Amino acid sequence: MKDMEADLGLAFKALADPTRRLLLDQLRRRDGQTLGELCGNISMARQSVTQHLDVLASAHLVTVIRRGRERLHFLNPVPIHAIGERWISAYEVPRLETLSAIKHQAEDSAMTNSSLNIPSYVYVTYIQASAEDVWNALTDADISARYWGHANISDWQPGSPWEHRRVDGSGVSDVYGQVLSADPPNELVITFEDSDEPREHGSSVVRFRIEPHEGIVRLTVRHENLPNLDMRNGIAQGWPAVLANLKSLLETGAVLPTEPWNMPVGEHS
């Protein structure tokens, strides 16, 4: 509880500054921006913007991923979600969801997927478990069946196929792909497909990064090369739910009372 209160305190402190809120707004509109791109819309020295980003990263509101010499910045909604769960969810969710749906429908009607540069989706969660436990939860068929409702099946060797198979006995795999790289218990990279139809720019790719963090584990999931906005919106709902269930299973031994694993993927939706 003390750690949770400390994290919320950091989030509130970070959100109190209008410049930092502006940076989060920029990342909400287009995730994965470099420092130069973020500075382009703010009349402020690069050093000052860097300091603001460091505060946001310390509050876990922004995740920084290196790509060569560049640092890409991704919005991490976990702390804001925690604030919503504590003070909003129990009271106003139905009304707020209705208003949000109306807003998004209006925005979607104003633009088409073809006009968008679909950004990668990044989600970070912190789990009180070992890196080996998290790796096993991602790759063990029996464990993944418990928190995801599908069994992840493969020998997890680079080049091998993998399947996301239903546990109803039908033998149907709703998602499948290929293992691109595996470095247990640190990183797993897989393709992520739900159709045999070829895509112009290839399959989407999921990268799981498992890192020690202050006595616990930080799991970063990056889903990239997304074909359209529909799929990104789908996984933006699905990944947080699936990973919350994984976290619950590893930390408490039990899955959540709801069924968060029905993640819409929609490679070709």
C-alpha cells in the first residue's frame, strides 16, 4: 500500500505541471516520438524538455525505449488508470464510457485509417515475481491458459512456429506466428497473425522485454508494425486486460474475477 501511495504521489506531482501535461497530450496523439519531435511543438530548450520527460519517466507515465542512438517516448497509461480505478471507476464509468464512445465515433468519422501513420503500442507493468516466473507465464501452455484463456504453444526456438490455441478442446488457434528471437528470461519476439492473407508490410510483431526493477520485474510489451487503427484500438484494450490477469496470477495465485483475455486482435479488421 505504501508503494502504491508513493507511485500515486509521483504521478500527481508530474501531472501538476502544464508542460508535462502537454507532453503527454502529444504522446497520446502520436506515440513513440523522439526528443526532437516533442521539442518541435514546445517553445522550450531541449534540456528543459528532457528534464520534464525524466520526471514523467520517474512517475512511470512515460516509457523510454532506445532505438540505436534515438530515445523513443511512449505514453504509459498505468498510473492514470490506477487513479481512475480509485476515484472514478466505481462511480461514473457508465456515463463516462458513453461520452467517450460518442467522442471517439466523431473523431473516427473525421479521418480514415489510410491517412494515419499507425504508431507502435507499448504497455509497461510491474510484477512482484522473478524474471523466470514471468517468462514461464508467457511461454508455458498451461499457465497462459489460466490467465489468457488460450494456450501459448511452441518450443520457443528462433524460427519455430507458435500458436495461441483455444482451451475448449476445439484445437482452433485464433492467433499464430513465428518466434523471431528468444533470450530467456529476458526477451521474446514473435510475429502475431490471425489470417493467412499476406499483408503489404508484413506481420505485426510483439516484443516482450523482462527486466529486474527495484526487487521486482518490469514487463514491457511493444506491439509494432500494426496494419490499421482498428487493430491498434483493439490491442490497446486487450493487452492491459491480459497483463493485469497475468500480474494477478503471479502475485496472488488467482486470476481476476472477470474475463479480460478476449483480446480483439483483428489483423485484417
